[in-house]
Amino acid sequence: MSDTDRNLRISLLALRVGVFIVMFFWALDKIVAPDHAAAVFENFYMLEGMGAGILATIGVIQIVIYLAFLAGLFKTVTYGLVLAMHTVSTLSSWQQYLAVFDNLLFLAAWPMLAACLALFLLRREDTLGTLEGLMKR
């Protein structure tokens, strides 16, 4: 394996773990802090009345997807879903970008979106630390 291939795989692993950490805690928020999650759904997705049961169900489904993503399973589906979910999340925050200096943390969504896109486009190369990569050894 060339240095470039090794560095690419290490970089993709770092991106995958980093994206997982953020997405996992957003999913976990739906379970452990349903009031906060309900406010997010109301303010950013215009969905009112999201109960704790619905939010917990969404959170559990997301956690399963994110764990499969972290393990590198079903890459086209899981990487695609992570990209789609983060795209919706990023775009739904459009009003925050209008007052950018009041909401600087929201800008972090854009490099993460770029990371999600890079992971999706390079999913076949992303084998380090995946079940697929471990099985090839």
C-alpha cells in the first residue's frame, strides 16, 4: 500500500469517526433530552408536537444507522443516509446564516457536510476500521 493510499484511509477513518460523534449525540439527544429535541424540530423543521416516544423512536433508528455507518456497513445506504440527514439539517438552519456573527457555531455544519460528501464519494476507499476492512485481513 502506498503512502497516499494509507494516508487516504487514515483520513477517511478520521472523518467517519468525527461525523459519527456529532451525529450520534444529536440522535442521543432525542432520547435523553426530548424537550430540547422537540424544540429543535419545532424551530428548524416546523414540526410541532413531537412527543418523547416519537423522538425516542427516531433517535434509536438514527443510532442504528450511525453505528452501521461507523462500522462501514451497507456504505451506499448508510453513508447516503448520513449525507442526506446532515444536508437537511444544514439547510433547515438557513435563517441562522443570515445573522452569521450571532450564530457562528452553525457554520460548523458546512465543513461537516463537506466531510459527509467526501465520505460518500470515497466510500469504496474507506476501509480502515470497517468490518469490510477487518474481514480482508
